[in-house]
Amino acid sequence: MPGWTDLSHETKTEIVNRLDLMSRNALKSCARAERALVDGTELFLPRVRFVFQGDAALIAAYSSIDRFLRLEFWKDKEKNVVIHRSENDFNMKPSARIPNGDILESAVSVLKSLFAHKNIFLGGLEMELPDVRNYEKWGHDIMRQLVGYRFRARKVIFNWRNFGEDFLFNALCVREDLEERARIGMEIDTYGIEKGYYYVLDSFKFCNADAKPAFASTIVMSESENNVNFAIAALAFARKMGYARVRSKIMKANFPKPNVKGHKDVKILRTDSVVAGVSLYVCTSACGMWVYAVRDDAQHLFIETFKSVRCGLGWLCKKCSDPFEFAYHRDLARRSVHEPRFTGIMIPPITASHADFMKDVKKLGEAYVKLDKSREKKVPKVTKIIKKQAKLPQESLASVPVKSSTFLAVKSSSSIRVSLLISIQMFFFFLWYNSFSSLLLNWVFANFTAGVLLFFYY
């Protein structure tokens, strides 16, 4: 039987293409030839997430929404870094220990060894750092460890806390591959858990000469939309080289209904906003509603873009968006259930303390658990129904109608029929064999034989 070394290069390449991330890394450690083979085979991961929280860190790599690798970094009592690992679930188990290690240094080292390769392309690299006060210090620590390494990513996403991320881009990514830079946050509320997120508030700007769009997004789970008209207009006024947008599957804010046909089934209407010098472009389709806000002196830069959009909901639309992006963003709030320690994407109210906000996160997680249990109860359970044969009382057996072609389990009637049948058969046997000259003797011995057989049968 041929082994691995007997396979052709094309066959090996095809096999490597079907392997997941950890299987590829295991194969790379076998020999130099295998390392070269793996390094020459491209791998696409839709999302890699890196979180640092000071006393803990997380790396999560997604092959699909249900297939992912999680690595958590914690300190034990002896000040050693312990790496906990899980695949496709949240049941973390200790897998490695680094004596007297540093959490950030250990996490960044694993991150670059797994993903900073020319053959690995990331749909999105998500970075979460805890707060602005130490952001620059931690950012420079990350840059120092990434000297000589770059990630190939289509998009880089920071959490809402990180405002000075520009200096990190040169250290993180290959600029030729980078298409978008984003910052994302979420205002949590138990209202949105059943219907999904209520609306998303975005702002776009184009930075410098590289024309890479920078994108900030706030996911709002609250029902209130009282100030959304002013919010997008104010955002647009601050974006001299950009625009703002609000989008939702079901928009309750008071926007005028568009009546001018745009791209295909999209209707669009230009109107004035509550902020002077800012115009609104209200768009609707079967997918939902989205509204652009742009400064009047920058309309000419984006008007054709607004008119050419078929669906402006982004990941909110299950029909038009990428399946992974739709499912991934829909599950962002569920981090309150699976990983409440790593919820830096969630925005606390301005007046709330950290302790009060963590209570809100816990309450959101409990609401999701309750929702999942209620949905499980609504799903009908498929049970196998076994029909039991009804037992008749002994006194009613005699009244059961008996068919002549059926051998019933009633000994009195069946014995007579069997005895008669055997007697007739034995009579003709003896007659054929000429054992006895008299017909009477033949009949007597036939009945005697039948009786003996019935005695042993019953």
C-alpha cells in the first residue's frame, strides 16, 4: 500500500488544501519538505480575533461560524502563563504552560506564529485592547514583537475604545491587501435579543492619499430611535471627506418615504436634515431601509455611490450579505453568555460604573440563556410510537372468530385440526406402503401415530 512519501506533489497539495489550520501546523513539524508544501498552499480564514485584557488574552480563529479554534491565556498561582484550548466549543482545557511568562508577549508570539505567513489570508483581523490610557504602551509592545512579520488581511477591526489605531496599521498588515479599516462597538439591551439588532449607525471617512476607507460602526440593540436623525447628520457634518449611514431591517425613525427609483428595486429620496449643510439620502428596498447623511460640499463625491447600491444593510441582510458575516455579527451579543470576560466590544452607558455595566452584561447573558430554553421547549420532540397489542381476557377467547386458514393459539381447536391432518396423512402413507391389508388397521395405526406426535409437540 503506497504511503505519504509515494504520493505525487499534486496529490499532496490537494490533501493539504482540505486540512484545517491545526492539521497544517502539525504537518509542518514533520519534515522540511512538508513545511515547504504547507507554506506553498494558501489558506483563507474569514476572521481571526485577538483580545488583550491586561491579566488575560484570547486568540480565536474561525474557519466557519461553527468551526473555530480558541486559545485563552491566563496566569496561575505560580505566575506561569497557562494556555487553555478548545475547538468548536467553549469547554476550555489547559494545553500548555509557559514558566514565568508574560501574557501579552506569549499571546502575540502565538498569534504571529500561526497567522503571520504569506500563504494565510484573513478576511478580517479583529483587535481588542482594553482602554485608551495604556493603549499606546501596549500598541508599541505589540509592534516591537511583530518586527519582520505582517498579517495579510482584507480588513482590520478595532473595538470602540481604540481611537489611536493608525500607528498600528504599519506594524500589523500588508498594506497592498488591506481594503478597509473599521472600529466597532455595541450598545446592549435585552430588547434586541429576539428580533436581532435594531439598527446600526455607521460613519465613513477616506484617509490621506491611500484612499483606504475608515469605517466606524455602532450596533444599537435598544428600541429608541428618537435621536437617530440628528446623530447621523452630526456624524456627517464632522466627516468632511466621508458620510454617515443608519441601517435597519425595520426602521421606526421618522424618515420620509422615498418615491424615486434608484438601482433596480431600490427607491431613493434626497431631503434636508436637521443640521444645516447636511443632506439625507433615504433608500428603501425589500431588504429594509438605509439612510445616508453627507455634507453638501461633499455630495458630488458620493452621490453616484449612493444611487448604485442594491442593498445597503450590509451584514444585517441575510439574503444579500456573506453568510459568515451575517452569523458572526448576529452572535456578537452572545459573548455575554460564552465569554463575559472578553466583552470589550460592548459600550457601557456614560453614567454607569464598571460594576453596574458588568451586571448589565450578566443580565444580557441570562436573557439569552432563557431565550434558548424557551425555543427548545417550542420545538416538538419526535418520539417513536409503539403500538401495543390489546390483551383479551381469557373468557372472551372462545368468542374470537376463527378463520379456517389461520392457525390460532387456541390449543383446543388447533389440536383437533392438527390431529385430523396428521391422521389423514399417515393413513395414506400406510396404505401406500401396504403395511396392513385391512383399511381399519391402517386407520387405527395412523391415529395412534398422530397422537404420539401431538403429545411430544405440546
